[in-house]
Amino acid sequence: MPEFVRSLGPEEAKAIGQLVRSRTVPAGIYQRALIVRWSSEGLAPIDIAHRLPMKWDNVVKWIRRFN
């Protein structure tokens, strides 16, 4: 069963969007922001892992940490 992030509040969604658009944020934080954003949009961890150079279990780990 795929895991997804919980529903994002308006402030959280805004903060995630700012991180994704930022050009100065460290790469690891950028990737985690993408994971949260894509998961909130309904992408499964395996699909997110295919988009990023990351294993699916690491994607699940960051989703769980965010939740």
C-alpha cells in the first residue's frame, strides 16, 4: 500500500512551494520538498523515486518523517 503525506495546510503548501522554487536552497532540502509536494499531489513513492535519483524506501522514510 503506497504511503502519502497528510493533507497540507495553506502555510505548509506555501512553504513547500517556496522551497521548490528557490535557487539557493541546499539540494537535499530541495529533494525533500519535492517528495512532500509530489506525494501531496498523489504520486506514489515508487513514482517519486523514479523522478529523483533516490530509492523508493528513502522516499517512504521522508514521507513518514514529514507526517
